[in-house]
Amino acid sequence: MNNPERRAHFAHRFGTPLTTLNAGLELLERYLADQSDDPRLHEILELLQRSSHRLGRAVEMLHLHTTETDDGLQIDLPDAVLLPHSPNPAVVAAEELAQTYRSKVAHDPDVPVSPEGLMVLLIEDSRMYRAIMSAHLQQHGYEVITAPDGTIGLDLAREHQPDVIILDVMLPNLNGGEVALVLSEDPETKHIPIVIYTGLEDDQIRHLDSRLHVIHKDQALDNLPNLIDALIAERRRRPAYNLLIIEDDQQMRQTLVLGLVEAGYDVTTAATGQEGLRLAQHQPFDMILLDVLLPDIDGWSVLRQLKERNQTATTPTMLLSALNHPREKVRGLQLGADDYMTKPFDWNELLARISASLRRRELEGSANPSTMLPGNKAIERAIMARVEAGVPFAVAYCDLDNFKAYNDFYGFLKGDAIIHQTARIIVMAVEQLGAQGDFVGHIGGDDFVFITEPDRVVAVCEAIITEFDRLSPLFYDVEARRRGMIDQFDREGNPKTFPLMSISIGVISSLNHAISHFAEVGDLAADLKKRAKAYKGSTFLLEQNAPSQT
């Protein structure tokens, strides 16, 4: 076969289906222009047209880098063609968040959002900003209540149940991030959308929970009413699983977002591995879809870090990759992935596999169903792995004081919020002050375990106690905080006054005991924890040492 014939066959092989695809899209565009005013269909069509254009450019690139050999045609693509450009994660996240909301709100089957009868809570310490924003929102038809600090804002949110909460980051005493943590855990307020309202730059607020919706003060007057409407419409949707997509290709991200939102999922996206890790650290997800080829760090490294972190160790993870060799699939599964799908994939199969992974997660017995932290079997394995490795370690058993009285007084939903908040506090302290590979587990109820190095355990315990004592009183009502106690019945049914909750921690170190079995640790720690609980207030007790208190 001579050169012209080979080139013609090459062009025909790829060019004919591309021509048919483009012609079909043009016909579809004309049909939709006459028959449909559904903006979602037009959005999908635009996505297909952009993807078709990209595919055409890719075929042109293949043709450009094709050379003749004795056996046929050979394609040599340089790295500059293969490697994608790295986008700005903050810009991508902001653009796709807005696009997702427009798509959801435009097609919400519920009644249209109307400001009539809707209430907004504005938590802002500046009297000037409170006056300006209150007047602006009232002009748009909202009822506005205001609070000058986070504590008052928490009480007003519980009392009035506003439709949206607008929260300044820079608040006295409790900052906006801490107030948002309590609001997002408390069952009385966790359903209320929160808008972070700030004058800080993006890199100064990257630590905030990604579920929070950020708007800058210089944009608030123009954009806040539309965002409030979108959030209220979003709130009316039925609860859904929350998925994180880590994918650098913008068209693939958009395709996944459109399809998964249509299937009833809430979706958050990241364009780089680092951005995905940051989002996963600050927000719990029900499942993570991870591309293997990323512009900054590869998907294997992202997967390894996800499985090493306590917050994401049990989160189902599906790898999406163009790599179709069995060794790549084996590598992914060995690193802890729950599933592996190759591109291009069948959409119905993808949805079925996501659904199956989520079902398995709900039935998974190795994770505590309340916090999704590793449970008793995983705790035993973590301790025995360190015993067998002969490395020094410290095991800390954490228990809440007066939790039963709180749970009985306020109800199990409020009690569950305290459990979630305690888990978050322990995990963050270990992540920030512990060593790589440290472990956090949830025994059950209000009992937790963490494992770290002996020389780090004191700093971790101090951080846990400090944060717990700062945030736990905020889950009580105003009167209980004022008194510092609640009236409740003890286990025998006798009336009794109980102080506000505290946390007791008993610490066992392998430097002080030649530990050979998991049961030894449990027995030693149970005795220490019991002794620690005899002291008033939050305490951690190291064996053979005096107790330390806040």
C-alpha cells in the first residue's frame, strides 16, 4: 500500500464518524431551537459540540504526528501534546459550583423560589455592614434578623430557623469557621444553608469546609440575592449522596456533573489531586471518583493519601482511567480502591457501580455507622500491627463525661451531633499534631481511640481538650450555658444536676509496658480512663503521671 492510500484510509477511519457526529449535532441543534426551550438540553448539546471539537483536534494531532513505516503508519506524540495544562483549582471550583447550581435550580420540580415569607439570619459584628446588608436584603423581600457575634447567632438560628444563614468569617471570640462547624453538626440547624461572607482572599479561607458557600463582600450586593434563591431551591431537593469527583479534564468533569446530578447525587469537583485531598479533608463525602492521570500528583498518590487519612480511610473510592491494562487495575485495588472503570465507560454501568459501592458502604461492618471512622476490628488490627512491628506507640482512649445526661435531656439527634463534633475534633488534632500514619477509631457511642507516637500524645490530648471545651458548650441552650449545668435524672431515676460535658482521656504507652496483645491495651486504658473521669472537667491521664486538666 503506497502513502496516499494509507493516508486516505487513516482519514476515512477517523474522519467519517466525526463528520457524521458533527452533522448529527447540527441537526439536533436546529431541532431543539424549534422544539424545546429546556436550557438543560441546550447545555448538554453545547457539551457534546465542545467534546466533538476536541475530538476533531485530537484526530488532527494524530494525523500531524503520523509517519510512514514498512509495516504501516506510526504515531509519535510528544509530551507537550499529551500532558494537560494545570488549571487554577480555585477558579475551576467557583465556575463549576455556579454552573451546577444554575442547572439544578433551573430544573427543580418544586415550586419556584420566591422571597416572600423567607428569612435570612445575618451574623456580622460590624454595625455598618449589618445595616447595609439588612437594608439590601429587605429591599429584595427577605425578612432579616441579625446577630453581632457567633454565640448569639447560634441561639437565634435555633430559635427562628431561618432559610439561609449569612456568616462573617472575622467574628469576635468564635470565628465564622467555628460557628459554621457547630451549625453544620447541630440537628436543629444542619439543614440550613450557610453563606460565608468575607473580605479575605481565597487563599486565606481555603481551610473552611467546602460545603460552605463563599461570597466576597465586594460582590455581595449584586450576587447575594441570587445565591440565596439558589440555595433555598437546593435545600428543597431530597437528601442525596454527596460525591467528590477529582478529574482534570473540564469536559469530563462537566459530563459527570450533569449525569450524576440528573441521577440525584450532590456533586463536588476538584481539578487537581491536591485540591481533591483538601476538599476530602474538610468535608465528608459518601464516595470519591478519582482520575488516575492528574496534572500535579498522580491518582495513585492521591489514593494512597486518602486511605492513610482517618477521615477518608473508609470512603469508597472508584478509579476512572484510560489505562486498561490488568496490572493497573490490580495496582489500584491493592492500594485500596473499591472499583476501577476504564474510559470510555458505559454510563449505566457507572451508575450501577456507584450504587453498589454506596450499598456496600452502608453494610460495611468495619466502620462505625455514626462517624464512619474505623470500628473495633480495625482498632485491634491497628494496635497489633504496631505490636508486631516493634515500633513505639501510645494508645489514647477518649470518653465523654455527662454525655448520657445530655443525650437524655436534648434527645439522640443532638447527642449524635456531639459524637460527630468530637470525632471531628479528635481527627483534626491527630492530623495536625500527630505523625503520618496515625490512627483514629470509634469504639461506639461516646468512646474513641487514637494511636500516635509517645512523644506526640501530650500535644494531641491538649489540643483535643482545648477545642472540645470551646465548642461543646455551644450545643447547650442559653440557660444551661449560663448555669453551667442541666437538671436530669441519674441511672437510678433520681433527680440530679449534671455539669456541662467534658472529655476524659487515658493514655497507654508501649514504652512503659511490653504489650503483646490487644486485650492488654484495653484493660490498662479502661483503668486509666476510669481514674481520669474521677477528676472534674476535661482531663487526660498518662500512666504513672499526675492528671493534666484544662
